[in-house]
Amino acid sequence: MRSPTRRRALAALAAATAALVLFGTPVQARPEPPARVAPLGSDFLWGVAASGYQSEGHAPDSNWSRYVAQGKTTDPYLNTVDFYTRYRSDIALAADLGVRVYRVGIEWARLQPAPGVWDENGFRFYDDLIAAIRAAGMRPMLTLDHWVYPGWEVDRGGWASPDIVADWTANARRVVDRYAAVDPLWVTFNEPAVYVLNETRHGGIAPTAVPAMFDRIAQAHNAIYDHIHAVQPGAMVTSNVAYIPAAEDVVNGATLVSRIADRLDYIGIDYYYGLSPDSLTSGYDFTDLWKNPLQSEGIYYALAHYARLYPGKPLYIVENGMPTENGRPRADGYTRADNLRDTVYWLQRAKADGIDVIGYNYWSITDNYEWGSYTPRFGLYTVDVLTDPTLTRTPTDAVAAYTAITRAGGVAPDYRPTRAPAACSFVDAVASCADPVTVPR
């Protein structure tokens, strides 16, 4: 049997060689690492993010409420962190951080409880929520679909039915018409590839319907993109990808991004986990998320990857964060504050190297319902839903760190990451293995 070290080296060589065959030679050599990093500037969009179903509570009938009722999740939903009644105080927490963007989801199931029936109370909730974001000095980023659709649409076949495109677009048009005047940033579909994966895992669609779901998401995105621009000239619209190291162009590029690229005003990227030869044999854990390898410099590689593919399009990190197990310290010793500062350093490095990154959202402002479990904790403010009936928002060490970052426009000029970059990263295999980023001594 080959040694683990040799297996990893061979795997790295194979991945790099395959990438060279597929994509040609690497780009030109990177600039030398600067001794000091510049701030990201006054126009950079620092933000926080949350979704509707994961944080609101008081959830109406939907595909996800049915998955919970059918026992397909680890934990009951309860009312998650009850953003529905506590949104004003959570928005105030975000404003105190100094961020400029607050991302939320607009839940279709809350707005349209039955075919042809629209709930004005549901719209009024979002009216008040968006008004509160703006009053706090932030710009809303509105997600039209964060993996949840009404129960009556489940009964019609969900994404397995060709009729869902017309149903989805009808709801999305109402949302756009109501809120375009406040000039939000738009996300049409959150992480479409993971959306499709979860629908398959939970029985929302059969595996044979996967290509059709991608087709329908592309149709719906393109249709609502045109409508948004008709009513909001100059709008900024994306569908954010969950970046998958070593497979990004297959999982996200071929299935969707290439099919909607001419209707993306910016590339929205969700970056969480890295992959390098040292972590290759462990793979990814889709349940115990805190076990997945972190690689802060991977955010640089993810940005560089899309900057090469779509030159001229601005890039926005729509989600980034770090999971812990019930808020306990991670086994690798990485703190939330250090991970955040290290990540922001690499954003500043990307900008210094000419990559047009325009914004960054931390996921998430508070802990929430992580699609079936309360164990993975991502929040700047931690909330113990299962044992604390008061749902107290307790600040993590990253609150002070993010506040300092937004005030300064980044980390200090002489900052050095607490974790050295890997010699080779599968986030962007050819470029990183042939010419890895380095940190000045």
C-alpha cells in the first residue's frame, strides 16, 4: 500500500495534470506579495447575510416544513431564531458592525399561500423588514429563492413539473415590482447546485429530474433578470454559486453559470471550504460541517478563477463563514475572529492583484436552522435554539473583529494570516499548484 503522503502527492499531480490538459497553461505569474495591504476602499460593500426559512420561524406550509414533518431532519424546526418578530434588533446588531448590506430571503410560501392567492400580511412583513434595513443605513440584498417553495407547489410536482417556471416567475415579478424602487441588490437562486442536491436527497425530485430542474432554474433566472432590468434600470443581479474545489466548472459552471452568464451583472460566490493534498483523503462531510477543511486563501483562488472566466464582471462574496459544533472551539483551533481576519487579508490581496471584488457578506448574522440541524453554528452572534427559550444573541469573538474591519476597510496594513497558505490548493488547481500565493516574511 502506498503511504498517505505519496497518495496525496500523486493525487495532487493527477489533478494538476488533468487541469492542464483541460484548460491549458496557467496564467502569468502572480505579483510578489506586498509587504503591506491596502484597505478595500469606501465603496466596498461589507455585509451580513441570512435566509428566510432558516431564521424567520413561524413558517408557512412549504417543501421544507414537510421535510421536517416527515422526519427527514435531525432537529425539529421550532421557530428557529425567531427573526420574524426580532428582525429590528438583529438589524440593529448588523448596523453596529458597520456593514452596508443586509441580505435576506423573500419567502414565496409566505407571500402566496395558495394558487392565485396573495397574502398582504406577508408582503407587509417584508415591507417593514426592508424599511428597517434602509433606516439603519444599509442596502438590502434580496434573495428570491433560498431553496423553499410553497406546499401547494409541492402538490403540483415541485421542480419536476414544467409549470413551476410560470408559477415561480409570477411570484418573483410581484416581489420585484414591489421592491425595485428601493434599489436592492438581487440574488435570484441561492446556490442552485446545492438546491438541486437537497431536493434530490429529500425526495423533492427524482434523480432523473435533475437535468430538468437545472433547465427550469435557468429559464426562471433569465426571465426574472429581464423583468428586473425593465423595472429597475442599472440593477445588479446574480445567482450565487456554492464554490466546489476541484469540481467547480463541472458542478456549477456547466450546469448553470455558463447558461445564464449573459444575465449576470456580478458573479456571486459562496466560499466556505478548501481542499489541498493534505486534506484530500478526508473528503467532505455534508452533516458534520465543522469537520470540513478550512482554507482562508482559497477565497483568493475562487475569486481569481471567476475573474479569469468572466473578465470584466465584478465579483461579490455573497456568503462566507466558519462552522463550529454547537459553538464549541474547533478541533483545529481556528477561532472565528482569526478565520475572518485571515479571509479578509486574502480579499485585500485579491484586490491588490487587480481582481474586481466589490463586496463581502458574512454568513450569518446569527446562528440559525442549518437545513435540518441546529448543531452547525455559523453566526457572528450565537443562539442556542434548543435549550435557551429567550433566544439570546451572544456575541462571538468575530463581532469585535468584523467591527474593526469595517471601520478600517480591512485588516491592518502589516497583518499576516494566522494560517500559512497551502502549497497547492484544489480551489484553483492549476494556478495554485504552479504558482501558489505566498505571504511576505
